[in-house]
Amino acid sequence: MTLYPIGRYLMPTAVLALSACAQLPDAATSTAGDAPAGVSSTAPRAGSTTTAAKAALPRDAAAADLMPRIQRGFAMPELPSRLTQAYEARFARNPEYLQRVLQRGAPYLHHIVVALEARGMPTELALLPIVESAFNPGATSHAKAAGLWQFIPSTGRNYDLDQNWWVDERRDVFASTEAALAYLQKIYALQGNDWFLALASYNWGEGAVLKAVRKAKAAGKSGDYASLRMPKETRNYVPQLIALRNIVRNPQAYGVTLPFIADTPSLGVVDKSVSIDLDLAAEFAGMELDDFRRLNPHLTRPVLSVSSSNRIVLPIDRIPLYEASLKDYQQQGLPLVSWAPVTLKKGDTLASIARAAEIDPEELARANGLRNAKTSLLPGSTLLAPMQPEELQRASHQFMQAGLASFAGARLLTTDGPSGAGRLVHVVRKGDTLSTIARRHKTSVVQIQKLNPRIGRVLRPGQRIIVRTGSSSIAAN
């Protein structure tokens, strides 16, 4: 089979032919977290990350509309109209907003509805991502909540959503949906099988809602949602969802036309058993890299590491193409990974590594989680960098796979700023303890505790700990 160069790769002609006829249909994108004028929302504000996902598939003329199925599953009680009318009016005055967010959510809605039905949960909850993230899996809030369902880091970890250097599963639509529904079921039971209290808990925290219920009852009130004293954001939260439910249930009454969303699955999951470059995976699926990234915002590096993320999300009609292309490529023994760890020696800089790798320094910085290419790195720093074609030809496929699987993330030794010059700081990784950190940096637990008086026994990944003063660098893994 003849091979032709595609970027850093040699691509079989059969794959090229398939790719040419399998382009993802284009769709307009929108900024995360946009909301109709005057509607308070917990969705991200200006400065949030990434654009919205594109619609995954063209309309199937033979498919049924998903909206009637969603309507049939509505099961939440009514809220007093005084709480919902203002939001109904605001959404109805902005029908283009509802069109936009529902079309943005089209690739995900079928999966969410099926998951809700499997758990016997009200399908009103399929509309909750409109309130949370405007159906943008790449959205991030000021409180560091991320994804369609806006999990904060700690709650995400409680529901087994991996968050490490390679991946943030809070942005994985499939994983985060299962986690969100499990969490909603838990707080629904905790709040006496009251969906309004459960939703308030999702926004405000279950402990805060339980306390508010006790205070309301102590004051002689019923203790239901409408009787609670709560923050303005939470008070607006449930009425927005119920207002959306009321409009979707009877759009004609509000002068709104809902978009057609096919009652068929749009997306599927591919479990992967090998590490692979993102741009090569996109080529295998016949997709532009930007489209691939929109569907996989949980993958934060230019490489999918088999040790950290076990799946990718693709339009369901692209999965056979992806699997056939991958099999063909593997049978030829071609390398699936072109990035490898590089340790800086004396005299090396991020710019010099970028020149040797023939990559833009800013792109290399972003690939390694750095703010920009101006970061001053010291010898001993370890980066992920692309290899040149001649290096790839010399390196065996097995060697590249093994090297990437053992790479836990960039280790960046960088000079500190003037306010903290002379400190050595350790950034906590999963599994770290005070004892292991002390051994690694040849100090004692007591010394670390003295330098970090507020440190607790339980360490959180990403937490920064001062290890010693009087050093010339910071370890910012």
C-alpha cells in the first residue's frame, strides 16, 4: 500500500480516501455560558474556556423527534407561578437562545435522556445543562466547576471523575452524565425525595440545604423549597429549570419553536488500548482536529495516554472508520505517538526545545500546561515534546508506548518571582503524602508542617506546598 505524508505521519491511501468523504457537518459555534438578557445563570461568564460543540450528525428524515420523548418523561411537580413567570417570559422573549443551546446540546441529549430513563429519573433533568453550562462541555466557572454538569473538583473526585495532567473527566459527556445522575439520586434521597430540595443541594450544597430546612421548620414554616432562605443564585436556579420545562412542555403557548433533535444516538465511545496522538486519532476518524477536540474536551494534552484515559468520543458514524484506520495503521507497524518526554540539560530552554522539535514555542507551552513560552525553566525540567520524523523512524512502537505510559506529566523547574524568590514548592500529585514528599525533597514532615501551618492531613492533587526556603527554584509539576 502506498503511503503519503500527513503532518507528522505517513497515511495509507485507503484512509485518505475514506477521510475525504467523511467530513463532520459544519455548525455555528457559540460562546459558553450565554444566557438571555436578565436571566441569572450559574453558567460560565466571560473568560470561560473553549467554544461549544458542533452538531454531530445531519438530520435523519426517518428518525423521530426527541422532544416528545423528553416531554413524556416530565415528572416534577409544579412550582408556584410567581416563581417561574419571570423566567418563562425572559426565555420566551429570547427564542433564538433556546434554539441555540438546544442545537448545541443535540449531540448529547439522546444519551442523557436514555440515562435518565434507565434510572427512572424525571426527564426535566435533561434540561439542567442549559442552566449549568449552556450545554458546553468545555465550560469552566469562576468556582472552577467544569463540564456540562459543572462539577467542582472535589465532587468530581467523589464520583470517580479523573482529573490529572492528561485528562479531566468532568468534561467527558458520558462519564460526567453518569456521575451527575448518581449524585442527583443521592441528594434526592437525602432530601426526603424532594426534587426541588435536591436541585437546590446540587447548586448550593446538601449540607447548606439541610441546615436551611431545619431553620425554616424551627421558624414554623413548611421547610419546602419555597419557604427556605437561600442565596440569590440558588433561589433563581430551580425556577429557571422549571420555566424551561414549562416552555418545552408547551412551546406553542409561549410562541416558541423548538429545534428538531433526532431520537437516535449521535455519539459513541471508543475504548482505546494504545496511546495515540490526538491529531492522528482525528485523521483516523476523518475529522478536523478542532471538531475532534470539541467532542473530547476532557483530553487536555496533544496525546491520549492509555494509562490515563481509556476512551474517546466520536460521532457514531465515524467509529467504524476510526477502528478500520487504526487497525490498518497498526498492521503496518507505524508509530501512533510522536511526542516523548524530554529532560532539559544545561543551556536548554523552552524555546530551544521548540526549535529542535520544529514547533511553535507557544504551542509547546500550552501542550505542557504553561501559561506562555516566556516561562524560565531550569535544567532537570521534563517536558512533553514532538519528535522529528527521523527520530520516530529510529524509535520502536513499543518503546514509544512504554515511554508515554510511564510519563506522569511535565516536571517544571522554574525560577520563582520576586515575592517568593528562594522557595522550593511541591505541587501535590495523586497518592502523595507528607512523608513521601519529605523523602523526595530530603526534608522532614515536621519542617514541612512548620512552613505550611494551615496544611491538613489529607492532601489534594494540585495543592502547592512549600518544602524549603533558601532554594533557587520551584518544582511546579
